[in-house]
Amino acid sequence: MIDDIRKKAESYLTTKRLVHTLSVEETAVKIASFYSVDENKVRIASILHDIAKDIPIEKSLEIAKEYNIDISDIFIKNPDLIHAFLGAIIAKNDFGIDDQEIIESIKYHTLGKENMGLISLIVYISDFVEPNKKVSNKIKEIIVKEAMSGYIYRAAFMVCVEKIKYVISEMKYMHPDTLFFYNFLCENERKCLLPNS
Ligand SMILES: [Fe+2]
Ligand SMILES: [Fe+2]
């Protein structure tokens, strides 16, 4: 089943995106091995997380409208943010994915969300730290180390901080969900999920 999904996903993605996607999958499975999560779900969520990213913006806005996705000002001003929400729709409609953990992981992999589950956190982090991502290796190493020591919330917190720094440095629009997510992680970053850490 995973092989079929991976094969089908290829036709939605550019070569560069496919390389990123497979790298996210590998990273996510590595991190997931430290936690009690379903590896298959982690794989599917990773493979499909950017499934809508190569759809042209005009078309994305069209689909968003068709599915009544709230296209707030911020989405219009930073349309790249829509791909995660559209991805969740494509995962359901084209790939027949009904599992809510997988759908949530795809939907919130860019902005994050308060109280998001373990698989979503793993995909959110892996999307940022996969080896091809143009982020300082030192920062990626620290984040991966935290993620593999039970401190999954702290790892996500660090990713969230890096994303906020980027948004500010580029003077881009900040989606309010990012700030809600930041506050949620701030409250949870000391939580360790591995008993022997
Ligand atoms: Fe993405
Ligand atoms: Fe991605």
C-alpha cells in the first residue's frame, strides 16, 4: 500500500519536491522509531505532506474556493500557506486517506496547531530538518537530537522559533496559528516522552 501511494505521489511532485518528500519520510521514520506511533501512518503522512505544493497558485485558490477553505487575507498575501490545507483534501479525495492523524499531519505541517498529535509533530519537525533542507546543519543536529531524546515538543518548539525568525526577517505575514502553536509548545517543551531519558 505504501509503495502504491509513493508511486502515485510521484506524478504530483516535481523531482526536487520528490527528493524532499522521500527525505522527510526517511527522517520521520527515524524519529518515529523512538516513540509509540504507527510507522505506516508516519510514512503516508510524510509522502503526502507536500502533495499540493506544486499546484499553481491560481489553481490552488480555485480549489480552496471550491472546498470552502477559509481564504483569509493572510492566505492571499502568502498563498504558499494554502498547500498544506489543499494537501489534506487531495490526500482524502485522490488517495482515499480517512485517517485523522494523517490528515492532521498534512494539514498542519506548515503552521502547526495547538494540541497537535505525535505524528503531526514528527512530520512538522522532519519537514524542517531533513538533510536537503537549506537550514544550518548545526541547528538541524540539535533539533534531531532533542527529537530523539524524548523531547519532541522542544524539537518542535525550536522549529517553530526558526520559522518565526524567518517570517520576521523576510517581513512576511505571520499566520496567527503559528503564534498559538508557539504558546502551546512553550508550555510543553519540558515534557519528555521517553521514560529513560
Ligand atoms: Fe509544505
Ligand atoms: Fe515539505
